[in-house]
Amino acid sequence: MNRIIDLPESVSFRPRKPRPKFRLKPKGGAPKGNRNAFKHGGYAAKTIALKRRVRSLRRYAFQALKLVKAGKYGEFAALAADRQRPSPK
């Protein structure tokens, strides 16, 4: 019989190793998840359309400024009139 508890001799206990108080994380390996995912809407259709519109307005403003500085008010008026026509969709 076992000395501590009344168990048959065929049952034996081995002492466990003491567990560490903190867990060591494995090093290396691939990052979790898709780090290349588009997460903030910078490539959404609405955002792309807005950026396209802003670029167009910026180009127009620079063209208009260049014509006004050169004193070509007639060409500026034509550019402004052309700009106000609705664009085909």
C-alpha cells in the first residue's frame, strides 16, 4: 500500500514540475490577420469619387488663377462658362 493514502502499490504518483509564474510567448511567425486590409474607407467608391472631384476643382482653380494673372479675362469668362455646363454622366 501507498504510505500517504491507502492505494494499491500499482498506482504510483510522480511529483509534478513546478509551473512558471508567467507564460513565455513564442517568438517569430506570421502576424495574426490581414495587415494589408483596407480598414478605413480610403478606397471606397465615394471617397475615390470625392478625391477625383477635388483634383478637378483644383486644376480648374489653377487654370483660372493663371488666366487672371495674365490679364486674359475673356478666356477666364469662357473657362467659367464651360465649367458651369453640366457634365454628361
